[in-house]
Amino acid sequence: MDEPTVGLDPVVRSEVLEELQNLMENENRGVLISTHITSDLERIADYITFIKDGSIIFSKPKDEIMESYKIVKGDCNILTKEVEKHFEGISKNRFGFEGLTSQVDKVREILGDNIVVDRATIEDIMILKK
């Protein structure tokens, strides 16, 4: 299905997603969905393939993706080239940085209490992953 929930109001969108989820659970079937609404993927997908500029960046079970990545936030002044090597992607602005990492333990070891670590969403991963 190509963008099955685009343009729907939140109530109808939720109902469509629930029906798709029921179909997959109760009928022992799979549904291929192409969407830019990443929250829909977090809600119903079991497996995610991320395509960027015509290339497959990853194709993995959703739970594995969600467990693999974390968002790290902090002041830009604590970033060095050595630290940046442990990130899949970094966004910087005047308030600080937000980085995607699959090496959160190493980043914590280097930066200590100077950072905040959050769960990464599928959207975070798709925006920040190189």
C-alpha cells in the first residue's frame, strides 16, 4: 500500500491502522506499506526497510532497530572529532547537538554526565542516519 493513511484525519487514520494490524495478526498475512508517516511504522510494522536516494540503508526487524539506536543531546562544545566518530549522524544548532548513535555506552563513557540520552524514534533514525 502506498501512503495508506496520508490525508486522513487522526480518528480515521487510527481506525485504518487498527484494521491493518488486525488483518496481519488474525489472517497470518503481511502488508507492504510505503509511507513517510514514521509514527505509523512504529505502531504497526514488524520489519522496516529504509530507502534513501535509491539505496537500502537498512532492512531489519523494527524492534532490533529501536533497540540499536539512541539519541544523545548536549552542548556542541563537548564534541570533538574523536567523539563524533561514535555517531551515525549529528545535527547541530545554536542550542546544542542531537546525535544518533548505536554506541551509547562508549559515548556515555567519554562524555559522562554532560549528555542526555533518549530513545530514538524511527523518524530520528531516518533523519540522522548517514
